[in-house]
Amino acid sequence: MTKTRKGVGHRFLEKASALLRDDSSQSAGASNEQSDPLLPNSVGSLDAPFDELGSQPDPAGSIIGSYRLIRSLGRGGMGEVFLAERADAQFRQNVAIKLVRRGLLSGQVQGRLRQERQILASLDHPNIARLYDGGTTPDGTPYIVMEYIDGEPIDIHCDRRQLTVAQRLRLFITVCSAVHRAHQNLIVHRDLKPSNILVTRDGVPKLLDFGIAKRLDLDEQAAMYTMAVTQADMRVMTPDHASPEQVRGDLISTASDIYVLGVLLYELLTGYKPFSLRGKHFGEVERTICEDVPAMPSEVIATAERQEDSGIGAVAAQRSTGIAKLRRELQGDLDNIVAMAMRKEPERRYSSAEQLAGDVDRYLRGMPVLARPDSWNYRAGKFVQRYALGVALSAALVATLIGFTVTVYMQSLRIEQERDLAQAQRNIADSQRERAETVSQFLIDSFKVVDPIAEGSKVITARQILDNGAARIAHELNDQQAIKADVLDTIGSAYLGLGLPDQARPLIEQGLAVRRQLFGEDSAAVASSLNTLNQVYEKEDNLDLAEQLASQALAINRRQTGPASTATATSMCRLGIIKKMRGEFAAAEKLLQSCLDIQRVRLGPHDALITIPIDNLAHIASQRGDSQLAKAYLAEALEIDRRTRSEEHPQYIRHLIRLAEVTHDLGETSEAEALYRKVVALNQRVLGPEHPDSIDTLSAFGTFLLETDRLAEAQKVLTTVLETNRRVRGATHSYIGNDLENLGRLAYRRGDFAGAERYLEDALEIYRQRLPPTHGFIATSLTTLGRTQLALRRPAEAQQSLLEAVKIWQVEYGQDSSGYHIANAALAWAKALQGNYTEAEPALLKSYPKLSASTRKSDREMAADVRRWIEKLYSDTGRPTAATEYFSSLQQR
């Protein structure tokens, strides 16, 4: 494997390799003084030395049409691209002008330029460089005028900014959109290398250089939408980014661009090229591209790690992650997506760039993807095709030898198997019925033997019933160990439902031990106990151990009950919930969606159990700012509740509190408040004031009061939450950190910045002990702490807090999140207060439009602060009118 080159400069194979050109140069309208050649070599260019072509007078300064050439952006065999500006003083505009060189005015070259001009004229897409004009100079030199793209190649852009895998995938989806538009216009680009996809300073990718693109002839080949590659086309392609059919000279279709998009995705994800082609002659290149199967992206990272490749550390760092984490992230769906795009057979690739982008989007949303690894049947079929005669003879011989034996043996077993199977099924059914009846009778007896008079009350509580049942287990059921395990697990789960994990843990652990002894470590019964036990550790805030147990349960259920069983779905849901709590939303969403898909098939669309993954998917959507999607999920959950539950069911109450939060996010304050108050009352009545669910509901209501400026009431509620949580969950639970953070935000709103700082630092101390280092809670606390330190006139300390916050927001939530823009703007102001206006200005101008356009009140309040900062910055730097001009330009958009 070959590490992707990140440098720029002219790169050509020697003239002796005239059939192929290793052109990794930047493309038309390029980025800077170091731009590479922009135009593909033509057949004619291979007939003259490069020095001879480059020795012509420099046309910079010349007038072409309405434009004055400024400087060369890049040079290729067919011509050169110049940065130009309007020369007629009508208005200011920079453009890129592609100019065919003298001596290359053959009919073929002119025809290629006319074709490029016609292609660009037919494409109207925000991510494709636009055509402005074209014509012929007085001396007969053809030219075209294009949009000037001030950017850099997509791979360099991603690496310099250390974009995560998810951020690279979102950029790639945009590129696919541009390619799909070209394909809709029956245009195949044929040269989709990184240098032909420039990314602007605003992060917008632009597809350019259609110099070797071709139109698919509708009239002559409407049935296949394909075209043949000419010898000239063979000379101009870039081998590192060429499909097998391009290299062979076969018919070309839009599937060829799909393959090259796969190559591009491979490089963006791994930093390596799929094939090492440098120094190979044409025959070796053809065999490599057409026959060799590239290593999977995750395998490339694993191999580089094993071989201690000096560049692998940089590759991981450029993706803001570690080597092992990068390998795990690429393993599975991303491996399969790249492999499907790069399949040798065009018909087995994605049917369109849109379908490829859709699969990438499904991966990002945690949904199942279309791409699957090659099946055993497919690989076996390919083997048979290569060695057809040998396989046929061997198969005939083997079939002759075993056929008779198998037939006789199967006939002798069939009757015996059918009889044994029927008896086994009857035995299993009888055993399950007997166990269920025994467990039910044991629990019923627990109700009967509790004496309300002895307990000093006329009311028997659920806790008293459970305590009685737990005490009875010690001296009953010892001769029925399987039933004993069922009872232990059932009562332990009931304690969990009452918010009593300390009472639940010993019973569930005892039941797990019994099941391990009876059924072995790798049994579905053990997996069931592991699922219950991981809930205990989740409630106790030990997420590491909870995740470990949930992963074990999932692995066992997949082996013992199958990948699409209800037991497997339950384990997926448990692991997904824990991943969500750790802030790993992409992994959580994927697990929860898979759980939901299985349960809808197995249980039906209205079963009460499916509301569990639906509720958690709604929470993830809400955390990502997609309140409409969250509300749609909750509407489905509540519809199921109306069919299956009462209003006092804890799960129904959870759905209502989620709905209250989402309704508030959508700006429907009055409706949200009514929901909050209803849910608080329900929880207090049904579960009691010290149940964890009641505490969490009251906390959410306190946050709502804080964000709607009922500060006195919010102070009372949030203080009560903190005191109760400390009694119930202990002083270092991560939720205590959340309570402290809320009180810190409240103090900040009241102008008590010293108090806010104390609360937030205490919250961060707990978060750093209990949560992963990139958890969203840490990002929100650091952001508020940084703003508090700004208010306390300590910009240097604020800068350190906000730098860490910005990095977490960027890595975990992306640069589209409001949290990122709030932290980024505050960081910019911290820099401005220290005199660093150069970095502060673009960051403020970047974040203001995002925050001012938000529907969230907190975002709009921050936008008002950012507006004041922009005005102050321009005033302090002697440009008092610049702020007015900037805000006026935003209104005109």
C-alpha cells in the first residue's frame, strides 16, 4: 500500500509511459500559487516536450474579452488556466480562464474545449464550478471563462482541518450530489481525483475540470447509456483514479464514476491509495486495477499499525482519533460501502451516485446499509468459473461416492427425527408452562403472606411485597434451581423499577450464578441475566461495566438465538441505551434502529416493547437538534401507549417528558409548560418524590424554568433536585454534575459569575471522573465556564476552556451544531480581548448567521452577544462602518 501524497506541484510520468499519465495535479480555478497543472494532456501534448510547450511568452496581463489575465493557476498539455479579473470596470469579479495554447489548435483539441464548454453550460449545481463565458481571441485561440474557486483539494482540506470520519463522509455526500447531477445530464466526469474537487474556505466542495468528461449519446446508445474509450482518452486518464473498464478500454458508463468515487472515499477514510501503481508499466497497471482486490479500509489501518508505518499516527490524528478507534470505525459498514463502490463488475456497484450517497447517509444515521460483503456463494461461483473443468470432474466423483450413502442414511433417520422432535417440543412447552406457573404462584403467595397490621399500616407497599419475596427465596425453591433463578431475576427487576439498584444487585447476581451453573456461560438464560444486571450498573453510573455486560449478552444471544431474534433485539437495545448515555450517538442510533426493525417484524407495529427503542431514538434526535424527527418518534410511541397502557404507566410518563422537552425546543412554550407540570404531578403520585425518574423529571422542569426566565422558581426546583439526588444517587454520580451545571447556568443568568464558576468547576470535576472525555456534558459545561470567565474579565483562562469545548463539539457533534457555534464565537471574543483580531473576526462572522437563524431562544440570545462583539471589534480596529455593511449584507441574502 502507498501513503497518499499530500504535497502539490507538477507530477508527470516520463514521456516513455505515454499511454498513461499520473496526474495528481490540482484542477481548474485552483487554490493558490502552488497549484498543479489543471488541464489533462491531449494526444498532441505527448508529441512535444514539456519544456518546449512551456517556453511560450507569458500572457499574464493580456486582455481576453472583458477580462485581464493576472497569473497562471496551472498548466497542462492542452493549455493553461489563468486567474483573471474584469477589465471593463463594470463590476469586480475574479474568474478562471482556460486558454488553449498556440500550436495545439487542432480540430480534436478545439472540439474537446467546445465539448467541455457545452458540458459546463448544461450543469447548474451549487457544487459544480459554473461556466460564465467563452469565445476565441483575435489570434484564434479558443478559451472558456469559469467560476474561480479559491480552495484546496478535498483530501488536503480534510487533513489540514483534522476532520473526523463523520465530517469527511458528510463532505463526500455533497460531492456525490454534484456527480449525480452530472449523471442526470448524461455526463460522465472520468477524472474524479481529489485535485479536481476543491473545498472553499467555507467548507463547500466544488467539482471542476470536465476536460475529459464525455456525454453519453442518447440517440445511438439509449439502451445501455455507455460509450467506448478512445486511444486519446486512454492517454489522459489518471491511473490512480481510473476504473477497470477505463483501463481496459471497455465501454464506459456512469458506473465508472461510481468506482472512482469509491477510490476517493477510500483515500479520504484511510489516507492511503487502494493500489500501489508508481513505477509499474501499463500491463502491470492494468492487471492491478482489473484483477487485484484492494485491502479493506480497516485492514489497511490494521496492517499499517502492525508494520509500525511511520505515517499511520499522522493519519489517525488527521481524523481527530486514535489508530485503534479509526480501525474500529471503518470496520464493517464503511468497509462494505467502499468495497461495493469499487467492485470490478460495473453492474455490481451502486446503481447511482445518489444511491452511494444514500448508503453513506444511512451509516451516519445508524441505519442498515445496502452494502454487504461478498457472499460465500459469489466467491465460490467466481472460483468455479476460473477452474470449471477441474471443479466439474471433482464434483462428479464426490457426488457419486456420497450420494448413495447419504440417501440411505437420511431415509433411516427421518422417521426417528420426526418422532423425537415432536416429543422434544412437547417437553419444552410443558417445562416452560410449569416454570411460569411456579414463578407466578410464588409471587402471588408473596402478596398473601404480607400482614399489613404487622407492618404498622393498612396499606401494603410494593417494596414490602418484594422484601417478603426476597426473604422467602433464601429457604424456598432450593430444589428447583431454574425456577429460583427466574424468581431472583424477576424480583431484582422489580426492585430496579422502584429505583432501588442496591436491593436489586444481589438478587440478580445470585440468579446469574445459578443460571451459569445450570446452563453454562454461553446460554440465552445467562444473557438474560446479564441484560438485567447491566441495568443495575447503568443506574449506579458504572457505564464501563454496564457496557461490558451488555456486549457480552448481545454476543451470546446472537450465537444462541440468531441475529434477528427478540432476545438479540433486547440486547441491542440495552447496549444502545448505554452508548447513548456515553454520548456515542452514532453507535447508539445504529443499535437502537436495528432493535426497532427486528421488534416490528417479530412483535408487530403496536407492541408496547417497541416504544423503548423509539423513545431513545427520539432522545438522540433531540440531542442532535432535530426536534421534528424527535416529535415524530414520540407521536408513534404515544399512539402505542394509548393502545396498550394507562396514563400512570412509567413508560408513558417518560414519553410525555420527552415530548415536553421537544415541544419546548420547537418554541411552543405554553404547551411545553403544561406537559411539564402534568408529568411532574404524575411522577410524584405514581413513583414518589425520591424515585430516580421523578428526580429527573423535576430536573428537566427546572431547566425549562431557567430557559424561560422564571429564575426564582428555577432556583427552588433545581436546589431541591440537587439535594434529593445526593441522597438517592450519591455525591459523585454524573447526574449530580448535571444538577451543578444547571445551577451554574442559573447563576450565570443572574449575573453571579463567581457563583457560576464554582458550580461549573464542581460539575466538571464529577464529569471528568464519570464520563468519557468527549461527552457532551463536558462540552456544555466548558462552554458556559468559558463565557463566565469572559464575564470575569479573564480572557486567557476563557480561551483555554473554550478551546477544549470547541474541539469536543467539533469531534462529537460537527460544525453545524449550535453548541459548536456558541463556543466558537466565545472563543473568538476571548482572542479579540487579547488583541488577536485576525483569528477572531472570521470566527465571529462564521458563527453569527448560524446562531441568529436558530429557533432556539438560547441561540438567539447568544447571537445578540455575538452581534455586539462584532460591532466592538470593528470599532476597536478602526472600521466602524464595516459592521453595518456586514449585517446589511446578511439581510439581503
